[in-house]
Amino acid sequence: MTGKLEIGSIMKKTSQSMASCGKKSTRKEIYVLQGDPNCGKSSTIKEIYRILSMKYPNYKITVLSKPEKYDITIVIKIKDDNGNEIIIGIESFGDKKKLIMGSLDSFANVECNIIFCAERSTKGIKGTVKQHSQRQYEVYFPPVSNLQKAANKKGKTEAEINCEVAKKIIQQANL
């Protein structure tokens, strides 16, 4: 299930400011982790950040908002194996529609190539990312609950399951 997404009308070119960083990726993808409350979405998003920060130790980080008690809203810049810069937005808070939309707008404003975010599957929140979408981004909904169920059958801990799911999503994003 994919769709295009343009977040607001705040997309602007900053190629001059990025020129000193090498080639900038043209990818525009959003990976939305959907699920019920307390099913591991936020933990998996934070695990994605942890794995990426280890894989790309020379990354640059920008914190977009004061972190909530358990959630993050950050942007990291990495260079892939070809030396291309990839800007990644990471939002673990998926409980409130207004906050999700605000983060998506912020990520678009800084021209994120890839966004990882959470979204509750409850009424009033489910579909927020897709609803807020129009043209610029491809939207993907990794089968998180299927991955979690498969890992859970193997008797793994919640942390191990979140790590396994995060790795699969990073692999899907070709990072």
C-alpha cells in the first residue's frame, strides 16, 4: 500500500546550502509504523535510530523539538556508501494527529529524504500520514505486526523483537 505525499506547501530548494556536503539523495520515502497503543511502535522507531547511529557513526543530528519523556523528533544526516547525503527524519510519537502532522511538516521543511514515523491504528489517528499526503513522498506501511508476531513465536523478548523489526525496516529502506 503506497501513495505519494507532499507535506504542506513548505518544500523549498536548499541545494546551495547542501552543495558542500556532496550529492544529495533525491529519495522521498516515508515508513509508517502503524499499530495499537503499546505495541512497540515508538520503541521500534527509537531502535531504528540506534541502529542507524551505529551503522553511520559520522552522522549529524538535529533535534527538532524538545524530547518528550519517551519520544524523539530528530533529523540525522548520513552519507551512503556512494557518498550521497541522505537526510532522515525520525518521529516516535504517533499518538496525536496534530503532532504527527507538525513533525511531517518540519521534516519536509528540512528536505528529509526518508522519514520513519509511528501512527496509532485507532480511530481519529489511523491514516493521518496518508491523509496529510499529496505528491512528493512515497508512503510505505511495513507489516510491523506480522514481523512482531513472527518474532514473538520464536520466544524473543520485546527488545529483541523491536530490534529485529527495526532491522527489517532499515533493510526495506535500503540503508
